[in-house]
Amino acid sequence: MKPSDILRGACDMHVHSGPALVPRGIDHVQAVRACAEAGMRALVIKDQHVPSGNVAQIIQQYFVKKEENFNVYGGLILGNTQGGLNPAVVEAAVGYDTKVVWMPVLSSLYNREMTAKLSSAGKSTLPKPKFPIRFNPPQTILDSCGKLLPEVCDIVQIISDADIVLATGHINPRTEIPPLLDEAVKRGVKKIVVTHPEFFRDHTVEQMREYSDAGFFVEHILATIYSNKLTYDELFTYITEGGDNIIISSDLGQIGRPDPVKGLTAFIREMQKRGLPDETLRRIMCENQRTLLNLEPFGAE
């Protein structure tokens, strides 16, 4: 199949378009129009500093044609600027048809620790906002005894009741992710995504496979290709050895990098060169995401 045929019906659940406090190379409308015109099925806006559900609804109403059968959704990161670990914020986000809730990202304690290590080693780190966020203490989802905070349990229940996606964000894979996943399973969350476990090089492919075999979805991102943290060969290994429950997200929108459509198209070509079957590409770019977003496929697929 041609890359354009594989891209038809695909969903990108991790797009960093703007306007945003972190300077972006593409705005929300440009990202949505590019994806819709490529025949994709959906896009989720991931803003690092504010909820994006209301913006997504405005864009859906005014910039998507009905015949395109394309959906724009908002996301919510439980960082300090979005209200932190606040169940009320999650409830409100659900009211705006938000589809993905991430645990803390930029403000998480683990993210701060790992980016400090990258910086000290002279490696690239995450882009910074236009100005420092002063009221931004490091976040953890655990109490002083190592147990989930009560508000995290409430948030997990809201996610379960709404049947939307719980994503792990940038929390600690050893101390925070396991109790979160246990609680999510206990409370009946059906859509759980382990956020880019390759990002900080803190997961093995065997651990990724364990997540997939347990019924969780493992997200791999393309932005790390462009920041030289990951190679296409490594990504090919993660896909071929990491189980069936894999999703590919662009994580693109940064200045100087391809837009999501170009990034996803380049990914398809590189995987085809390495012999990844088209049916696998369809599964990890279209089918698994539609399951997570409760979307029907196009009639022609």
C-alpha cells in the first residue's frame, strides 16, 4: 500500500500544535486541516499548560467539513498550570468531550529528575515555555508512604465512568506507574496508555511487551526521532517485539520539525523499508486508536 493509503483513517493522539506557551511551528487549525485533507480520522490536541477540550470543539465546528468524517478532540494534562491533581478539573474536561487525560508531564518530579540528567549529559531536553512558570512545584501522584493520593483515585474513577483514556504521562515507571495501573484496573478503566516508554530510555522492550500483554496500550512517538533520542531501527524493534497493543503518535508540532502528517508519512515509509507489514501499520496507526477513541472506521475501509 502507498503511505497515503495507510494514513487514511489514522488517528494522531498526541499533537503539540499552538498557540501555546511553548512556541510551536504549526497552529491547531493548520494541524487539523492537514490531517483532515490527508484522509485521517482524528487528532487529539495536547497542550502542555492548559486543557484543550473547548478549543477542540470550536475547531471541530468551524474548520472541519461534515463530509470529511474527521474528529478533533481535546486532552488534559494534570500539571500545575492545568489545575494539578484536581478531580473537578477532570470532570469539567469530560464535559468538553476530552478524550485523553495524562498524569503530570512537565511538572512531574520524575520528569524534572530525568531532564536534569539529560541536560547534565549535554543531551537535548524538552522545549521550555516563553517565560518561567513561578508557581510550579514538582509533582508526584504518591503520598509520603508511597501510596496513591486520594485525589488520584477519584480522578481514575472519573476516567473510568466517562470511558476515556488514562495516559501515564511522565511519572516514575518504577514507583508511580505500577500502583496507578493497578488502581485503574480495579476501578474498571478500559482504555489505558503507557506514554512513550522509550522517551527516557527507562523501559526495556520486554517491559513494553508485558504492558501490551496485560491489555494496556503502549505509545511510541516520532518526535524523539527528530531530537536524536531514537532511531527508526530501534522503533522497528519496539513495534515488532512489543506486542499487538501499540499506538504510534507523532508528538509533533515543534518549531523546525515536520507537521504530524509529514512525520507520520515518513514513519510509514521507513517502516515499509524495514519490512513491517501494512496490516501492522494499519493496526498501530488506525485500528488501536479508534478503539481508544470509540470511533467507527470509514465506510470505504
